[in-house]
Amino acid sequence: MARNIKYIFVHCTAGPQTQTLAALLAEFRRKGWKNPGYHYVVFPDGRVQQLLDEGAVANGVRGYNSVGVHVAYVGGIDAAGKAVDNRTRAQKEKMRILLKMLHRRYPQARILGHRDISPDRNGNGRVDSWERIKECPCFDAIEEYRDI
């Protein structure tokens, strides 16, 4: 049975850009997850690795996983562990290509950053920085991918 994809979520792995696929998969296992957190991961050199079939449910955003496809870039923190947009040019290019492909496949889906599903506590119609549950993906995915 096909899933009803309403969202394409953009994430960072919240790890160093040197994070390996093995280390990322080990982190998911450490959390006790049956499935990985993302369907696709983009490495600093632009290599894209599919971790999970799009028909399967990933563990990317609690409460939204059954209606989402999840794409992450390796990185998102600096040497001190603070949130930072440290995507390489290759990651930016491959993320855009991947998101265009996914949006063609799921034209009704909204492209959002993980942080964009945080509650709008003041009711102003947008999630302000102080309302974010987390910073992931460490940039404004709605604005960056508005043209897709």
C-alpha cells in the first residue's frame, strides 16, 4: 500500500561532517529504532545514500513519519557542538536535485525543515526561532526550497 506523503522533511544528522554511514546507523540502533531516521543522506562529497525505501516509515519527525519522506545532510554542528549550517557546495547541489526528484514524485508534499513542525506558541502564523524544539536542519528550508 502506497503511503500518502504530505511532507518532505529536510534534516541534518547533528553530527560532524566526518560522520560515517556506519556511525550514523549505529546511532539509530543505539536509540533502539527499527528503521533509520532518514530515507536519504547526503555526504559532504555529494554522495547520496538511500537508507530506507520510500514506502517504509522512517523515524525522522515524531508524529509525522507515516506521512513524510526524510532527507538529511551529514553535519549540522560545529566543533563545539553548536548548530550551524555547514553544508558543502556539493551537499547543497545534491540536496536540491534530490528534493526536486522527490517533489516530482510527491507534488502535493510540502518541503519543510524538521524545525518547522515546532508549535507556533504565540499564534502569529510562523514558528519563530525561540519556538523551535530543535534547530535541525540549521537553515531555513522553507525559504531555500520555495522554488521547488
